[in-house]
Amino acid sequence: MSVVPATAHNQPSHHGLESSHPLTVSVVLPCLNEEAAIGACLQKILDTFSRAQLDGEIVVCDNGSTDRSVAIADGMGVRVVHQPERGYGNAYLQGFASAKGTYLVMGDADDTYDFTMIPTFVEKLRAGHDFVTGSRYLEGGHATIPFLHRIFGNPLLTRILNALFETKYTDVYCGYRAFSRRAYDLIQPVSPGMEFNLELAINAGLAGLKTAEVPIRLHERKGESKLRTFRDGWRSLRMMLLYCPNKVFFLPGVVALGLGLLAHVVSLAGLVELNGKPLGTATGIFGTILSVVGFQVISLGLHAKTYSWSRRFDKNNKGLGAFYHWFRLETGLLLGGGTLLIGAIVLGLLVWEWAQSGFLPLPHPEWASLGATLVIIGGGTMFSSLFISAMSMKKSEHITRE
């Protein structure tokens, strides 16, 4: 993401002067053509700062507005930064990078959220919570959510996320949230679009942050909605699948690989017959398909888990730690090369036997399926080892030093 230097404006604290000490709260608002609502939002926030005696700032991140949104924000003395790369997440990433407060509050500039509740969010953080999110489903605040999002989209995505990541959210897509700077640095969001909100909730759970929900009521928005139901819904589901390697990759991969190897054993032992005729060839082909697909899925899961372990979360994952105490690039290359060599020998012997018979049909073609499986898995192991080694190099070196 390209970062454009912020256009800063001196913003008054609740005393009417620029704060000379660290700010308590930064409220970050993404903005794309919100002239109908942004003035009311900013005034509510400024009034809330004054009533609650909070040292705070407002950071409006303009995402390419072509209306009077920026002029209105400028006229009210708040700080405006610019992010030319379109996207809800891009706007927030730039806004949070520019914020100076100890606590960060996020909300939309369409006047749907009650910004007089900012002190409630801050008090939750001061009480020891790391990640505080609003929920429109706790006390009936969801009445104005569009029907599809209210009944199907948001509840369904929330249930899937809770099942995959063992969290207890009631509203994973609420855009009214607060967290400390430390928590934000642990969450490390990167999503450019609407799935940014979902990534915050997922990563807060993965990072083991202490979370809380605050009941909120959603008001009618002013201006045009930027949400695209099916596109944003699919991107959210895709993110959840990629962030959950154990259930999405490892379990299906182990099952498929196990079934594939079992099919090869059954095929070679001649245990499957129909009308007295062995079905070894067909069984062996299915064994190859299941084995290779299972191996590839497990490899993808290991790649995802390695990334999570080395760059983001799973810092104390003893299983992966033990794996990397044992695993080295040379180990993977030897294991993969040995598997590939065995498969190549099996196929070579079959080709020699085939040629010796004058290219008649092989008496035991199921061995060809096994040989092909070993060659594919062996080659995949070698290249996968190169990739995993590159991803885990720094982390492995750190473990070795410890």
C-alpha cells in the first residue's frame, strides 16, 4: 500500500488548545463522499470529547472524495489524511498509521453510529480489555440493517467465524470498535477492502486479546452505501478459510491422504474384485488422486501455519516448534528426493517389464499408480521444503539461538 504524507491541521483538545501531552483517544473515520453526514459525525465527536473531558483527536482519512467532505472536515479543524488507493481497509490502514492516541476508535462517517458512546468504549479499555467491539445484535440495534445482511449475511458469517476460531462474537461486521495501540500492533491487519473488519475480529482472537462487546443501536445512514453484498461476503468467507489452516487444510488433507494410501494398499493386495475380476487399476487411480490432493492440501496448511507462526500468531505453538527443531531444508530435500527416487525406480521397472513383454498390457498396472503417486509427492515435498524453509528461516534461527 502506498502511503501519502498526511495533511495535518492543528486540532484542538477539549481545552481549546493543541494538546502538549500524549493524546488519549484517536477517532479514525474513513471517508468517501460523505458530505451529507460527516459534519454531524464530527460535531458529535467533538462534543463528546468536551463533555467527557477526553484528550482526543479526529483523523478523517479521505479515500478520494469528489464532494465537499474534505472541505467540511477542514472547516471544522480536524486532521485530514489522504489515501488515494480505494478501499475501506486501505483508508483505515492509513488513518491508524497517522493516529497519535493511546486508544484507537473506529467508526463510519455516515452518521449510523452513536459517537456519544466513545467514553463507554474507552472505559472498557481502561478496565483491562484489549479489543472492544460494538454489537447491533445484543439489544435489538440491528433493525435498520438491510434485510439480507440482517437475517443471513452478518449472522451467518458470525457463526462461521465463531465455529472456525472458537470466538464468541455476536456481530463480527460491526464497524464501531476500539482498541489500544498495542492491541492494534498485535492484530496487524492488512486487508484493503470491507473484509478489514473481519480481519480485526479474527486476529484479535488469534492473538489471544481480551475482548468485550458493547450493545449499540444502528441509525439510518446518510448518503450512499459502499457495501457490495455478494462480493464483500465472498471476500470475507475466503479470508476465514485462509486464516484457519487446522480445520480447513489439515483435517481434510489428512483424511484424503489416509484414504489414498489405504486405496493403494487395497489395490496392491488385490482385495477389491467384481465378478471375480480384480479392480486394482481403478482403485490405484483413485488412490493416486486422493493421495496427491491430500498431500497438497496438507502442504498448503503447513505453509499457512508457518506464516502464522513466524510472522503473526501461534508464538507458543509447541507442535510447530518441535517440527522446526527437527525440520531443516536438507531434511525435506532428502525425504522428498528419496520418495521421488523410489517412485522413479518403480516406474522404471514397469517400463522395462513393459518393453520386455513387447509392450503388452502390464499384469499389475496398479504399481504404476503407486509409482506416480510417489514421484508426485516426492517432488512436491522438495519444492515445498524450499518454500517453507524460506518462510521460517528467521524464526528457526531464533529458536536455535534460544
